[in-house]
Amino acid sequence: MCSSDFPSLQPQFNGECYLINRTKQLVLNLYDDRGMDIVSNNKESLNGLYKSHNKLILDYDREHIDKVFS
């Protein structure tokens, strides 16, 4: 997934890839070399990531995400 924008890098993967952690109730979507989305229907599953990786939240999502965890 991370090499999809760089044709000279191999291997290439065309499609979508979701990693699912059923124990922690997390779904990770690595969309390309720029980042990933992490979702859950359980706020507590995301709380530790929110605290430890807060600086990585994109500015256009920050206000909404901060409201969820406030």
C-alpha cells in the first residue's frame, strides 16, 4: 500500500487493505504512504492511541476528534 504512488517500488498492491484487531475492536485502513485511518465502535479502544499519537491527527479532522474525546 505504501508504494502505490511510486511505480518503481515493488511489490505493488492494487486494492484496499484493512487490518482488523478483534480483541481490541480496532480497524486500521492504511490508505497510502501518507497515512491511515483507525476506527472503532468502542471509544475506549481508541483512547490510548488518541493520547499517545495526538500530534499525528490531521488538522482538518482535529476539531471533530477532539470533541469525541473531550
